Amino acid sequence: MEFSSKLLENAVNEVAMLPGIGKRTAMRLVLHLLKQPNEQTQMLTEALTKMRNEIIYCQNCHNISDNVICEICNNPSRDHSIVCVVEDVRDVMAIENTRMFKGIYHVLGGKISPIEGISPSQLNINSLIQKVKENKVSEIIFALSSTMEGDTTNFYIYKQIKEYKVNISTIARGISVGDELEYADEVTLGRSLLHRIPFESSIKPM
């Protein structure tokens, strides 16, 4: 792709680094911004800069937040004894869109994946185990994607907490095997939560 301006080329290259954005789409977006009033482009720049510099993670659940404790954890109408374990913030948003879950969340920040070099110590697992040890939780719901990495992560956590007095369940397999949670439709995801099953019954015999 030939550019008549180095400034344009630099902008397109930066936008093209975003997930799912190729050079042609990046070019369309940059040219669109170029046609907009300076004020609109400035507002976008400021919003992104402010988000990057000021956003934090909830000390309780590790969800993205504007405050030390996120709005979900700070909501007294939520059942704080029921914790839904998810991979990242996109899964929280997907489940919240169903409006069928009234507990709180625990965001792991990924899944165990030896191939990608992601070990349990790199995830927010210890803080979850600590909540169980302190008897703050009555039920743990595993809501990770039904992939090998998701199942491995579920089983690892299960082994750490199975001796404690806590119910351990997993979402029903209304979600197709291999699917990421964020892509499930709201009805299917909501039903999978409502019809969750004991985790032990989901473990395949070796």
C-alpha cells in the first residue's frame, strides 16, 4: 500500500495493530477521522488516553473498574456468597447482559495454557482460593469456555478448593464445546447459568 504522507502511513500502521483490523480497514478509519472536525478527533484521543491512564482493577474481583471496588462488588443487592469465575472482563459483560445472574464475579485474567507459557501463578487464582478459605463463599460457578485450557483451569482450581465447605458447579453445556463465552447468545448463556451442574459430574473419568 503506497502512501502520499508519512503521517498518514504512521497512523494507519498504528490502527492496523488492533485485533481484527487490517490495513485497508485501518485506512478507512484513519481517513474517516481525518474528515471529522478537530474537536471530535480530540475527544477520541482524550477518551483513550484517560482510559489508559486512569482505569484500574477491582481489588475484590479483578474486574476493570473506575474505583478500587467495582460497581458490581459494591452493590448490596448482589449475593456476595455466589462467585462466578470467568476468564476476562468480556465474559462479565456477556453474563451481565443476560440479567440472570445476581452474584458477583472473579476474573482470572486468562486460562492456564502451558503451550502459551501461562501458568497458574500468572492468573488471579490465589485470591479466589483465599476467599474460599475465609468462608466468604457458598458457591463457586465455573464459567470458563469449554476448551482444553478452560477445562484445565477449572480442574486446577477445583483441586485447590474441593476440601472446603463450598458448592462447586459449572455452567451447563448449552455452550458448544470449544466456544468462547463472549460469543454465546444471551438466552443460551443465561440458561447455562440457571441450569448449572455440580462440577464433579462434569469431570470425565480418566
